[in-house]
Amino acid sequence: VPDPASEPIITEAIVAPGHDGEAVLVVRVRHENGAIDSVTLDEGRAQQLIEACAVETAAELRGQPRQRLLDVLESSTAPVRRIGASMFDILIRNGRIVDGSGQPAYAGDLGITDGRLTLVGGHAASPARIEIDAKNQVVAPGFIDPHTHFDAQLLWDGQARPALEHGVTTVVHGNCSLSLAPLKAEHRPKVVGMFQQIEEMPDAAFDGAFEWTWESFEDYVAALRGQVAVNVAPLAGHSPIRMWAMGADAQKRAATPEEIGTMQDLLRRCLEAGAIGLSTSYVDVDENLFPVPSRFAHYEELDALAAVLGEFGRMLQVVPEFYSTDITLARVDQLAELSRKHGIPTTFSPLFDSIAQPTNVSRVLDRVAEQFASGARVWPQVQTRPIDISFSLDVASLFFVSLPIWYLILRLPRDQKIAAFQDPDTRKKLLEAAEGDGRGSRFGHLRIRDHHDPALNGRTLAEVSSERGTTPATVMIDLSLEEGLSIQFLSANMGHEDSSRIGPVLANDLVHIGASDAGAHIQSFATYGDTGYLFSEFVRRGGHLGLEKAVRKITSDTARIWGIPDRGLLQPGMAADVVIFDPETIARGEEIPTHDMPEGGMRYVRSASGIDTVIVNGEITWSREGGYTDARPGVVTHA
Amino acid sequence: LNAPAKPNHEDDMKTNERANERRAFVSPEPGDSWQAIATRALPDEPVDEAVAKLKGWNLHLFTRIPSGEFLGCDVVFVTPPQADGAGA
């Protein structure tokens, strides 16, 4: 017969004040040997214990088995953190909380009240207006995409589709020296031309898709306010700032000291109105293939603008000459100098791995590490996805920029373009350009997609041309004419495709995962789902990053690098940006063409797999069951 | 545009101190010419020879519009690429 006196039990439970003013429960336990000790439970765990013992008050815990207490403690490996609320707006139960800090996941609930996190961990007893069962799912901070071009899209699609359904709750736009503010009315056509050339945005994305109601950055922010479902962190573009101060001379000459002063004042007003920083570019060209205004800026001008960034501690983003390691290294050194001098963070994108420069990434990261060690902040942005380009002959794709005759013809109006492809003399010149340089066909590896005959889809132009006894370029033109130019061709894995090389880079703590270009290049490839690909390819398949680290890299790391307040972590008091996903299935979907741009324009997109619910500032903006909601809870992060 | 080949450089991702030696460069000043930069950067050499060297070390400035002219933001190398080909 067991001696009741030797059974380990709870002997006493006393409510007491905690060190931070909240109540705690001091539980005394008698062990097998008769020894007495105590453990202090916070409110959440105390409630769990009361529920587990099926009692109503703390006093009734006396005599309960010690095992009940142990069960409660083992069910949650992190302390329950809770503030305020007696009733939650949303309660996410039974989730596996990955809080963005990189610390191990733990089981628990997440409570949201008035757009803020009010409970993280433990098991809530309080009621909620909306309850979500997240059993077997990860509950994480919303993902932050630091390199997008949603500038225009947000004005007609405040949900930034389909980025939101991939779990992206905050976007940085205005990258690469291009922004829609500050922008004088007379400069709109020029900046739209740059967007069309650099980011492959169609006319319809600007013409009539929204109303231009602003010139100043402040008024642009006002136009976004209340219209967006995602949080936005807009950069001010160096090119429109230069145009504002210099007019057409922005693409001709160095700025005078007075003009630099005007740019400084303008940038200062942008930052006061909510700009997260300044973007500039060393490589981009306008619609006439002429360098964009920011490229005419001498170092002194950039230094003066960086000084203004220093007043606010804001970001400088640049596009370096990514095709040359030596020049990229020089840019890293320049950015490091600006970072140290003005106390600002800097970031450059993209940093690619490619066969053309096999030592590029390692050399650049060595230099980045050296500069970080010297006190600079120079964050290289590395994308997760391989470089794939799809195109049709209906648009002037960047795929053809090194074949001028092709590129020029592709920029013609549609009827003229078709006539050119049918003209024997023009065809001859096109074929010679593509295949007559002794290097064989440039098009043989391209795969056919979206042809009305499914038997052709997935096959290479080399295969089809061999059967037809002709050349790949001939087949490309013929199939395009047969299909009214709508047929697509895929050039897959043009670089950055070897996961065994990319995975360790993404795991590097000095590498900033980004460079998605979301919202840009819409007719060449899908810029969505890079976050899903991070988990499917580099967490699950390759094992290069653990789940917690992968979440950290695209949440709290991004918020810290960019100085985005209140986001990136699941902690009480933080903004309630939350994504719930299945860690076993989260991935990017297949790349598909769709016609959801203004006036039915085409773009490539990817749907999301494994995402269950996306919450922005405490409101559900997308769910697997319900799709997109009408909520527009997004804010401008620095306004 | 040709189909890419698979990389086979196993050591590509490893640190290479020599490959990361600094290559000196200057930023052009307003109104700069090749001769002006050559005079400043390579003062001990005849100007014509110095200009020829600089142009040879900065081919990237000739592959864009405006070809061979300086833009304010340009990087102008005043030393040659590394002999082992690590530079690009």
C-alpha cells in the first residue's frame, strides 16, 4: 500500500505580486522524499494548471498530483507573455510559435487585441471574437520583403497580390532609384518610361489605373493611407529627386552646390513624411537606353544626401554593377565609407551566383565581412530563387537586350512587329543575329510553354527544330506567328540555381535575404513566392537553415536591418503581423501567366502553398479558406 | 543567352585572400577627362600611354551609352585586373 505521505503532490498555491506588478502563482510541491520546494507560475501558466486540474480556484490545487504541474510546464517551453486584454480580437490556439528571434519554437497560443499582440505563449482561457486552430502549424511574424516595385500596383491593388498570400505583410518599394514621389507632374511621363524599361511595367499600369493626386512624398503617402492591406515602407528615389532639382539636366551633368542643397532639403522632407530611406542605381537605363538620372550624380552629391539620411538613421539602397565583381567590391567600399561617416545602414542588391562569375559571391562576402568588422553596415541582398526568364515575342523582354535587332523590333507596335517577322529580309537578319555568329543557336535550350497543343509544351526549340529540319530561331518565330505572338518561351536556370552553393550563402548572418523584385519584371518571371521557396528548398530539402533561423532571416533580421519599428517579432506589444503556415508544405506554386493587370494585361505569378492565414495589424487579410478579405489595415511604417 | 553550363568550381565559395586584394579606383570629378584622370592617377607615365592603360583597365565604360564618357557615379580603376583572373 503506497504511503500517501510519500506521493508527490501540490501542497499549497498562493497568489502573490510579481516583480512587474502582475500577479503570479507560487506553487509549493512535496516530493517523494518529503522535501518541499516551490515554483512560480505566471498568469497564463497558472490558468493552465487550474484548467488541467479541473478546479476553479488556486486554493483547490492543494493535494493535486505533482505530475499535473509537470505536464503544464512541459507543454510550454517559453514563458507566457501577456499584457492587458481581457478579451482577444483574434486568438490563435495550439500553434507552434516561431517568434522571429531565432529561438526554438514552442507550443502555445497567440492573442491579438486592437492590432497588437497581447498574448504570446501559454494557453489562453480568455474568450476571443475570432479563434483560429493552428494545430500542426507554425505561427510566425509576417514576412518582410525589402526589395519590391509595388509603387504603382499599390494604387490599384492595395493587397499587393499575390505577395500577401505568400505571407508578406510589409513591403519596401521605391527601390533602384525609382519612386513615384517626390515627382513633379511634368516629370511623370519620364519616370513612367523608366518604370516600363527597367521593371517591365506595361502602360496600363500607369495610364488610367490610378489618379495622380500628388507631387510631394507627403501626398503620395496620403494616397496610400487607408488603401493598403500590407504595410508599406517606401523609399525615395534618387532619380526623381534629381529631376525635381535639375529638370532635364538631371541626365546631363553634375549638380551645382545649390542643386545639391535643393535635393537635400527635398530628401529631408521625404524622410519626415515617411520615407524609409533613399534608393539609387549605378546600372539602370531609361526608355531610350540612356543612363537614369542617379547615374549622373558624383560622389559628393551622394555623400551630401547620405548626410541627410544620417540625420534620421535611414537606409541607402543601391543597385551596383552586379555583372562585375571588381566594381561591386568598389561599391561595397564606397557604401562602407558612407555608412561609417554618416552612421547609416546601406544595402545593395542583387548579389548573384552565376557561372559567369563563379567566385563573385565569396569575394564580395569577404569584403562585406571586412567592412562590417570596421564598423560599417553594408548588407548584400541575396534572392532565394534561381533566375528563370520567360517571354513571348509580344513584348520587348530583357532576354533580348544583347540582340539589338531583335530588341528594336520587339519594341514596335504589334502590327508592325508581326509584319517584320513575316518579312523575308527582316527574318533573315533576325536569324543571322541569333544563329550566325558561329556560336550555334542561342535559342535551342528554350522550352515552349502555353502553346495550344499540349504536346509541344515543355519541349525545347532544339528538339522541335530538329524534327522540322530547321533552326530554333525559325521555330520560335513560326510558332509565335501561328499563336498570335502569345506563345511563351522559358529560359530556366540562367544562374543562381545551384542550391548547394546558394544555401550556405542564405544562412550567412551577413546576408540579407531579399532582392525579390516583387511587382517588377512581370512579363519575364514571377517575383512572388521567394519566401515559400526558402522553406521548401533550403529548410526542408537542403537543410541549410533551420526553421527558426529561416523565419528570423525574413522577419526580425529585416526589421532590424531597415529600422522598421514594432515588427518582425512575436512579442506582447508588437504590431500583430502574423502568418500561419504548415512547415511541411509551405512552398511557391508553379509559375503561371495571368491577365489581372489593368486592362487585362498579362503577368507571371505564383500562388502560395502551405499558407493558412495572413494577419496584418490584427486583421485577417487572406486565408486559405476565404481568400482575400476587404480589410485594408496596412500602414506606412515610418509615417 | 546560351544555355548555362553547370559550375564545377568547388572552391568558388571559399575565402581567397589574394582574390580580394583591393583594386584602386577613383570617382570622376565634374568635367573630368581621361587625360585629367591619367595625369592624377599615373603621374609618372606619359599621358597618352597612361590614358591607353586606363581605358584598357576600364572596358566596362565602353559597353554602355554614352560609350567611353564618364558619368558622375562611375568607378574608374587605376590599377589593372588581377593576373589570376579572379577579377571580373
